[in-house]
Amino acid sequence: PRLQAQAAQAPAARVFASDAGMVLNFIKADKTGDFEAVMSKLKEALAKSDKPERKQQASSWKVFKSPDPAQGGAVLYVFVVDPAVKGADYTVSTLLSEAFPQDVQSLYKQYAEAYASGQNFVNLSLVVDLGK
């Protein structure tokens, strides 16, 4: 019931206030296909957007999957955003709704129900760039 309530509410804007960021996503092992399908729709949404910041977001946003099991048998997916687009909203449901207003309810339900537990949203500030 709690997950359904969260899915029904529009989440607060997810904005990175730093140089880069990571989002740790703990996904149910039997829902990885659903999660990855929504990530494909997210990629499509960013690609078809006419907003320049969406193209910037897409160019610096990667989704990784850990081969190692996470706590409770969940599967860890990590969003790596480097550099972060200052002031841009990284809320998945918002991005999906811009491109797919008719499908956003079903896409967000599929996305929300894939989670074993919530997201860890991590702002990162550059300390040392070893390549420069």
C-alpha cells in the first residue's frame, strides 16, 4: 500500500546541486526487465525532447547494473551523471510525462513497482581530477 501511495504522488524535483551525481536504485530481481524497459523509454524521451537541457542530460547520464547482488537479493542499478546539468530536473516520471503524456501513468507504475526499496540520491563535488 505504501508503494502505491508513493507512485500516485508526483515526486519532488530531483536536481543535482553539485558537479556530478549518482542515484542508487535497488530493484526487485524479478523486475529488472521492467526497470530496463522504462530506462529505454527514458532514453527515447530525452532523445525526442526539443529542450536543449534534455540533450545535455542524456549526454552525461549513464545507467549501470552491478553484477553483484545487493541487500535482500535486490539488483543494484546506478545512474551516473557526470557532469550534472545545473538546475535540470532528473525526475524520471517528469521526463517520461514530457514525451509520453498518454503512457506516463502505466510507465511510472511499472517503474515504481520495480523498486525493492527507495533510491539513494547522491550529490558529488569534484575534489581532484586525476586526468588533469
